[in-house]
Amino acid sequence: ALCYGDPYRCEQALAAREGEIAPDERIVRFGDELDIKALSIEMTSTSLFSSRRHFLIRHVERVRPIKTIYPLIEGSLPAGTYLTMLASDGKGLDGLISRVKKVEGRVAGLPRPRGQALVQSVEELLREEGVQLPRTAVARLLEQGNGDLLFLREEVRKIAAYAGEETPSPTVVTTIGYTGGEESIYPF
């Protein structure tokens, strides 16, 4: 399977996939540190310790050249072995996307929500945590989050922990919040 796009939505898709396959073991690799040959051997070998293994490659877009990963997708895996790849966007992944669709058919392009969809997503995050904020505080939270739902989820969790059982004040977002996407203080 391949999921690309909004990190928060990709993490949700990953959680759903792991719910489906219920792995005993999760092996995580990162695209910029990937040793394709070693991973191929590990994936095709039978595990001594688990009957359901889930291999997860994060930032698959960083594999260079991307075609080196094609044999992992096109090869057969032992029963109970699953592969999921996550990418921040679909740029440069056309060949990978088409191969995954052809072999498995599980490709999910999950774009970042924008505009009203982003507002609704944040309101849903607030509801899940049982937090009620005035519209001005929600607007400030959205401004700080710079459209990043993964960041916004963590900020909402922080607000919920800070407020406890009480209703948070409208200034809580600026009091404990962190501005996502701040410019670096370093000139390089």
C-alpha cells in the first residue's frame, strides 16, 4: 500500500491499515536511510518471532533513485508479510504509484484539507478531545498551525491537557501554543 499527502491523514490511513492486518511486529524504515538489498532479504525471509509482520517505509519519496524500490513491490512476499509506504506528496512518484496500483491496488492520495475543510477538521479534533474554544481562539490555532493537521492535533492535545476539566480561556492558544512553520533564526 502507498499513502501520500497530508501527514495526519496518512497516519490515520496507516492506523486503519494496521487495524486490518493486526501485525505482531512492525518494522519501520526511512526512505533516506534504506538499504534495499537488506530490506528485501528481511521481507522475504520467514520470521521466527511473528506470524504477521508489517514493514513500513516512511518518506519513500527520499529513496534515490526511486526505481530501486520497484522490486520490493513487484516481488512476492511470504504470507503474513505486509508493506506500507508513506510519502509527503506524490511528486516524482508516478512510476511507484502505477506499480503499486498494478500489483496491489492500494494507493491513497490524501491532500491537505484547505479552507472550510481545514476548519471542520480542527473542530473535529477539538470535539475528540472534549475541548471547546471560541471562534477567535480556533482562528488563532489555525493561523499558528499553518494548515498542518498533525501539528494542530498535537496543539489540541496540549490545550486539552493544560485545561484539564475546565473550559480553556480564549487566550490559551497564545499562552501555550507554538507557531508551526516559524522561520529559522539561522541564516543558512
